[in-house]
Amino acid sequence: DTAVSQTPKYLVTQMGNDKSIKCEQNLGHDTMYWYKQDSKKFLKIMFSYNNKELIINETVPNRFSPKSPDKAHLNLHINSLELGDSAVYFCASSLAVSTDTQYFGPGTRLTVL
Amino acid sequence: RKEVEQDPGPFNVPEGATVAFNCTYSNSASQSFFWYRQDCRKEPKLLMSVYSSGNEDGRFTAQLNRASQYISLLIRDSKLSDSATYLCVVNRANDMRFGAGTRLTVKP
């Protein structure tokens, strides 16, 4: 019955590798997001998709590429991982673009060695 | 200046205490406001929305002052289970901005 799920929960990898994080929501929401929470616990939006279309793309390196195959999924692919990419990445969804409540996934803890 | 600024914390209070958190935001075009709660190593979860008229949910009271661009959260009769980080969140143009959070520890 998980509303927003992410895989994997933990990801440990070497610098320079390419990795993906998957996100799925079963809430029937139109909008999905990716956030990064760094070691100082500051949560920052990276991307926002509405009905599979990108609506917000914050200043993130182009090594990060989101992909939304359908409304229920928003995956995050990261190329050439760097040490500074180590963080917890949260996926979230909301009913519509202008709505209020966002529901977060459990997070993916990425460690780049 | 950060878009959303919160009390630095941490707040360490005894059970039963009343504690208040403050938050200021810089963009006057902000449209909606929230408090989220985040437990250690968990995802943020909505605690309550914040309305101009102020709103209350049990022991929690949220206030918004648009003129001063200020949001507050009051917790009465603190419980051990209230220990968490409280995130002030401001939404403008469908773009949610989170404060860095204020850590609360309620002690027996």
C-alpha cells in the first residue's frame, strides 16, 4: 500500500559511475518531484514533472537527467558520479501542480566513494 | 539571504512544555505555506498547512503574517513523540522551498 516508493533505499558506488534511482507513486497524482537533502539536512528541489512534462528544472548539473515514462513514474539517472553527489534523494508527488500537500518517498541514500 | 529561514535550534524542552518555532520568507509572491515534520533518517511528512487566519490542530497552532512574511508554529504540552525536525515550507508558482529545519528534542 506504499504511496510513494523509491528504489534502491541505499546506493553505494564509486566516483565516475552512472546510476539510476526509480520512483513510483500509486496515488494517481499528476505531479512528481525530485529533491536532494545534503549532509546539512537542507532539502532542495531539483526537478518537477507534471503529466510527464518537465515544469521545474533547478540549477543542477546536466549529469542529472530525470525521465518520466508515465505519470506514475519519475526516475533519476546520474552520470559520472562525483563525491559531492552523496546525499539523500527524495521523490515526492502531489495531486496537481497548484496543489498543496506533497507526499514523499522514503528516500535513497547515495554514497559516492 | 535564503528564501526561507528558520530558528537555528536545537530546541531541548521537557515534556509538557510549550515551544514556538519561527520562520521568515523573502519572496512576497509566495502563495501557500506549510509545516512539515521529518524524523531522523525518514522522509518529510506534512504536519499542517498554514492559513492567514491562523489554524489549530490539537496541540499545534500555526500562524501566518503576510505583511511581515513570517510564519510560526506553536506546540503545547510537548510529548516525547514530538521530537523531530520541523521544516517551514513556502510555495510560490508551484515551487516548494524548504527551510533548513529546526530540531526539537523533548526530554522526560
